[in-house]
Amino acid sequence: MKKIVVLTGAGMSAESGISTFRDAGGLWEGHDVMEVASPEGWRRNPELVLDFYNKRRRQLKEVEPNAGHQALVELETRYQVSVVTQNVDDLHERAGSSKVIHLHGELRKVRSTRNPALIYDWTEDLSIGDNCEMGSQLRPHIVWFGEAVPMMEAAAIEAGTADAVIIVGTSMQVYPAAGLVAYAFQASRIFYVDPRPAINYELSRINSLSVVAEKATTGLRKVVDGLIAEG
């Protein structure tokens, strides 16, 4: 076993104090997700959207990577590790993971509303009137509902070349990310770490699936310790 691909979701960052995408009421920090995570919401009320993501960006300054993030960094000492995350925070990078693919964008980046290829690092608040070099308003570099997932192809390539896959902190119910495991056709082992694991269609077809029904910090520690011992 040489290459391990790790698919991470909201449960990975929750133990660092970052709110999960939706609560039981279908809201995100008190907002209907379509108000703050859709092109329509942006067109209706860009100030609200900017305020929402400014608060999320400020929160990143108050949180730190947790033991689960650190465990994945340790795994890199023995294996080639690629992290494919649905999270928009930068906790994997801050922990020290060297290869991270963000499926849903990044909070600490913004992009032009005129040319999506113009992407900028951004750590402070984003306001109306903050423009790209072409003179167009900047927006959060986040993949909203109804938008394409530009990093999906790169993530599928990673999954398709994995010797093993670790899934952690995700419900495996939101597509297209939930379908990534279907690309892991050559992986000899699949680990699923989640306190409430939900086995979707793709996972149900895998004979080599090992389920660790624990939160990210403790469950990943067990998986990583086992893999390091084998390596």
C-alpha cells in the first residue's frame, strides 16, 4: 500500500469548533442555505452573503487544527497522502498536510465575478466595492448550490489511483462528493470514520469496508496507528 486518499467532511472540522454546514433545522448559522450559498442569494442580497462569509473567515482565526488533522499529517511520514475535503476552512493546510483538494472552495480566497480564473488570497473582511484587477466585484471563492464543482475531476483522479481510502466526518449523502468512492476501484481497503456512519449505495458494494463508528479525532487515531504499524 503506497497511496492513501482521505475524504473529509464537516465532522472533521467540527471538533475544532467550526459549525457544520446544516443543523437539524436545515439552517446554516440561522440562515436558509439558499440565502447565503447560491447564485440567486448573491444576486438578491450580496451584502448578506459577504457578511456571512466574513464571519466564517473571522472564525478561522479563533480555531486550530485538531488531533484528527494532526494524525493525517503523521500518516504522511509513511505513505503518500492526498486529502480531498468538502470543507472550506484551511485546517488541513495549517496542520501540515501537503496535498489538499478543496471540492467546495476556500474561505481564505476570493474570486472575480467577471473572470472566475482570477482568484486571490484573502484573510480579512470582503466588502462591496472590493474589485478584481478588471474592475469587477469580488465574491467568496466558494462553490454554491447550482454551481459546477471544478475540482471534482482532480479528486476523481486521486480516488482512482488510491491503494486505500479513508472517509471521515461526512454523511456520504451529498453528491457529487459522495460518489467519489466509486472511482476508488483499485483501492484494496476503505475505512469509514464517523460517529453515525451512513452507508450509501457505493459503500454498500465494498467488501473491504471497515467502519469505525467514532468521532474524527479518536477514530482517525486508531486507523492511522494501524496503518503506520503495517507500513
